Amino acid sequence: MNRQKTVRFITALFACLSLFLYSCHSSPTPGKSGEDKGTPSSPAAPKEGGEKQSSSAQGEVIATVNGVNIYRKELDRTFNAHVSQNPALADKLPPEQKQQLQQMILDRLIEGELICQKGKELNITISDEEVAARIEQFKKQFPTEEEFQNRLKDNNITLDDLKREIKRNMIISRVIQQQMATQTASQPPSDEELKAYYEAHKDQFKQEEMVKASHILVKVEKDADEATKKKAREKIEGLLKKAKAGEDFATLAKENSDCPSSQNGGDLGFFTRKQMVPEFSQVAFSLKPGEISDVVETQFGYHIIKVTDTKPAAESSFEESKPRIQQYLSGKQRSDSIKNYIQSLREKADIKIFLPKPSPAAENPSAPGEANPSAAPSSQQGK
């Protein structure tokens, strides 16, 4: 695993643990229900083990949940990890959208704290052995222990940070699982409901023309000088001669391509025209299965493309789409149940928020890199 890929892996991992899996602190102090805006109370809530830390030691308090503080540094850490997954966006994010994203993250931190407090109430505990086992799973993504430690260090993440986030994740997962298990099993969507969804969303089941291709990339940075470009061009032309002469394309890609797809012999799978940059798509969609392109130049560098299969434009029938619709609607039922459960916890909690609310102009923009866990099905899925 190369350096760039492992950095992306660990930052994505930490952002996922911090944002999606929320956060939790110490034992809560029961308080009145409802949310409030005000000023933070001076003493910080005691942490686990009875250790009491002052607000000054932890930094600015931006919210309290049943008397437990949430600190600015937690928000900043999660925000930075989230945005680092899309570095090009970091400098371009408008202030109002940055504020809205911070508010969204704070909401997730608050909800995570509520769930963790519920976990303590339910006597849910996670052993050190369970956390260690999960850590070992992560370590398998790296060739050596040293590489794993270096990637944590590169991203200002300590092993203790990672352990805490994993433990929080596991507590949250078990609370949610326990809550779902206590609910009456909902009826799966009926055929009538599935059919109604299909008829109302037919555009989602239109399959665009698709191509399956492999490629070899010799990367060229945007600011590369002419000598570097010439050297890269000579390399790709040498590889093109070998490919045209019949050498195994997958082997050439594995040994020479600068794209992560090199690990799969350059295989990019099926894609539509819109999923690739125009220069790449124009050539790929002009080739027949088995054909190899000449050198193609894009913003990423120089490519050689080999098309291996094609799929014409088509519309998936209801029967073909039925399993995906059922999976989507069942997932939506579960997602709605979880949202309702979290909302019930919020309504009973004493929540005080000190972070300024986003301006009206920032309301409801899409958060960068935010994934929809219940994304609607389409004809491109499962193909």
C-alpha cells in the first residue's frame, strides 16, 4: 500500500469514526429535558474514572449534553478529518457552508453522546480485547506495524485516539442493535409498494450506455516541466508498443500504471460517459471489445485504454429492479426508525448549544463528501 493511499485510508477511517459513528464521553448527569442556548457552565463534567478536567484544559466548550461537555477541539478534529478526504474542496468551501457543515458535525457529536449515555444506562460495555481485535483488523491494511504507526502520526492521530473512537463506535452500534431488536419487526414492503416505487421513479432504472475498460496511466503533474512530460510520454509510448505487440495488458498495468487500479491489472470496471473525464470517455466509447487505444492525454497524464466489454443503453424491468427496490425501502424503514429513536433521546435530554447557528444562506447545502446511507436504487447498481 503506497503512502498516498494509506494516508487517505486512515483519514477516511478517522473521519468515519468521528463523524458517522459520533462521539461519547463520561457518565451523564441527569438534567431537565429540552435544548437551550446559553453560556457554558464553568466546571467540566468528570470524565470516566472520576478524573475531572477543567474547561481551560480542554478548550472552548461548544455544547453540553446532560451536563457533559463537548469541546471545540472535538469539532475541529472531526471537521478537519472530514474535509481532508477532499483536500481540493478545503480552500474553496464558502464560509456559510463551512459553518453549516460544522453545525451538522456538532449535531452528530451531540447525538453520539446521547447514544453513549444510553449505552451506559443499559450497562453496555466494550472490553479492551474487543477493541484490540478491531485494531488488528485495521492493521491488516498496512504491510508493517511501522507503516501503520507512521500513518497515524502523519494525520496527528494517536493510537489512544483510535482506540477511543473504535470503542465509541462499538457502543453506539450495540445500543442501536439492541433498540432495533426490541421493536416489533416491521413488515417488508409489499409487491404493490415496490411496484408503486418503480413506476414513480422510472428514471432511476434507465441504464446508460456503459463500457468496461482497463487502462495504464503514466501520471504527469499539472505543473510538470517539459522535460518531465517528455520522459512520461516516452514511457507510455514504450508501453503502448508492448501492449500492441500482444504483451499481457494486466501485467503491464500492474507493473507500470500510476493508478490505484493497477492492483487489479488496470481494471476500471463498467462506467458511463459522465463518470470519466471527456478526453478519456471519448476514446473509450469509440473502441470495440479487445481494442487498445493510442496514447490518450488527460489532466492526470498519459493513458492507454483497453476496452473489454460494453453494455448498451437500456431500461431495467420491474422484475430486474425489484431486489434493489426492496433493499432500499427496507433500509429506509430501518434508517427512519433509528432517526426517530435518536430524536426521542434528544427530546428527553438537556442540551445546550453555544455554537452560532448557520446564517439563512447556509441552510441545507449538501455537505462535501457526505454519503447518503439510504441512497435510492438505480439501474447502475448491482451491475
